[in-house]
Amino acid sequence: MNILMISHYAGAPQYGMEFRSYYMAREWVRMGHNVTVVGASYSHLRKQQPSTGEEILEGIHYLWLPTTRYEGNGAKRVISMLQFCNQVYRHRKEFIASRPDMVIASSVYTFDLYPCRYIARRSGAKLVYEVHDLWPLSVMVIGGYKRWHPFIAALQHCENYAYRHCDMVVSMLDKAFPHMQRHGLTQDRFCCVPNGFLKEEWENVDKIELPDEHQQLFDRLHQEGKIIVGFAGGHTQSTAMDVLIEAARRLENREGLAYVMVGKGPQKDELIHLAQHYNLKDFYFLPPVEKRCIPKVVQQFDICYEGGVHSFLHQYGTSANKMIDYMLAGKPIVKSVDEPRSEVERIGCGLQVEAENVAQVCEAIGKMADMSSAERVAMGSRGRKYALDNLEYHTLSQKFLDCVFKS
């Protein structure tokens, strides 16, 4: 089978995020399929940018199309989107000549659906719209845009077009169908394939060496018998880490707890200042680590925290990579996100509380701290079993194909 994936922000291990397109493509190549991933020459998500042109990585044929560099979410980013879609259309004859069996529009935004449909129709391929976030709804909520803004109106037209004309929507959000149905999608064309993990990244975790700063802190806290409440990820407003700091302040008189935050982000300095303002003695911030070290970091935690701000967007589901890391490490999770019927609730691998509710976060941490080590292990093991059974990328890549080419 020939697979063409159009993904503006596509990444690879040597370039950095976004990794989903790489993981899926690598598994499809291992199954014997031919995969071409088309990405932009610049993405704000990457740590290093590729050279324009063709490249073969682990059997995946990459084509990097030239786009302008941008910062933030201003006009230059929109120009980059339009440039990329125009470049895809300019290469349409080349893509059609490759005779794809499946064309995947996976650029987060919806503009790429137009050239993708053109290519799919003229090559007789299945057209798949892969949904990462609900654009333009997410842009409106996060950016405060009105429905009649020209950019939002254009995105909305594209979203409606996508749901009417695609052969299949593959969504990372498991509860998104009601929204999509309102915009023209039918139930038989909806499938959820969440984010996942690579099995080899979780093999031989004991052999991974952490930076001295990290290992020394974890060793000391373990020697002191502390129960470590941990977070590994971006220090951003959306992760609501200020709620965890406030919870730590209220639990300050409770002995035996320590908090370790690993990562970086635009709010990190502000969060450090807040913890210092409260004079929290056992609240620590550590630098980010390489992706390969994340499994070893998360294994040091006793309780894992995932937070979020109040947002009705979460009613459609979430698919955070850190949740998968927490599950695979077999750690119980305090999930402070407004997501109904979340995996934490369904699987029983932690405690879910209301977003930004400090009192409920305190109560959840207290309950877990009062558990025996064996009880926490038993809770965490339910999440690990679920992840191993359902979220490995080999399983997910096959599910993706089964959804699209179902009989």
C-alpha cells in the first residue's frame, strides 16, 4: 500500500516534535507499506529544522517543502500555513503519480484538506482527515476570536468541507463526534486513534542514566522516605501548575510529601517565584531531560499530577502524552482536568477532580499519600496494563488502517 501523509508540523527524532506522524509512518513501513510524509521546512515545535527537499529516515520518505520562519501566532504563521498548502498543490502531479491508496490530511489546521482531496480524487485514494485539535473551535476559545473573524470563518468553512467530503475522520479525541456531527460528519466515518508509545522506549529503563542533578535529588528524597508528587512536561498556563503549588502550600504541614517538577516552559520562572513566595521547603524544579530519559524520570514519582484550566474543550476528550508516560510507569495519577469519563476514571488508575480546584487536588493527594505503597502500585498497575494492551503504536497504526479500510 502507498500512504501519503500531509503534516505541516511533522517531526522526527533528530528534529524534535511532532512525533505522531513519525511513529505511525515507521510502523506502516515495518508492515511493508510505502510511506511518504510531507512536512514544512519550518515548525515552531522542532528543536532543529530539516533541509528543504527529500530525505529518507528509517524507510520513511520525507519531503520538506519550503515555508517562511515565524514566531508566535501572528500573521507570519498564517502565511506559513498558506505557503505549505500551496506547495502541496504545486506538487500534486508528483503525488498523484505515486498512486497513493490513502491520503491523510494531518496538519492540525484544516486548510490542507483542499489539496489533499484533489490528490485523493484523482488517484482514487481514501481521504482521511486526522484531527489533533478541534479547529477553529480551539483557536476561538484559546485566542478569544469571534466566529465572524475572517481567519476563523475560513477555518470553519474548511472544517465543514472536511467532514462532508472525507472518507474517514481519525480523531485523537474520543468524545469529539457530537461536535463533528453538527458540522456534517456521519457516525460511520468517525474513528478514534489516540496518541501512543513506542515499546522500545520503555525497554531497559533501568539502564538509562539521568543527569546528576536529577538523580541526586531523587536519591536524597527516596532516602528521606518522601512520597514524591511529580510532574513532567511543559510549564505552561494550560497545565495549571499554579494549582499544584497552591495545594502544596495548603498541605505544607503534612510531613513526608515532596514535589518535583521536571521540564521547561514560558511560566517556569513565574512558578518558581510563586513557590519561593510561599517558602515551600520540599518543592523542586528540575531542568528538562532528553525524551529517552522521561521513562526513568517518571519512575521516580510516587504520585503523578496532570492539571488543566477550566475549558469546555476538554468535554471532547484529551490525549496528553504525559498521561501515557504516567500509565506506563505504573504510577497513580491525580488528574485535575474537566474531562468526562476520562481514562483515569474508566480504568481506575488514579483520582480525577475538577480543574483548578485546589481543595479537591489536596484531597486527592492526601488520599493517595495515605495509601500503602502496595495500594498505590495496584492503582498504577491498572493504567500500565491498559496502556500496554491498547496504546502501543504498532497496535494503533493497525487500528488506523482497519478504520479506513474496514469491510
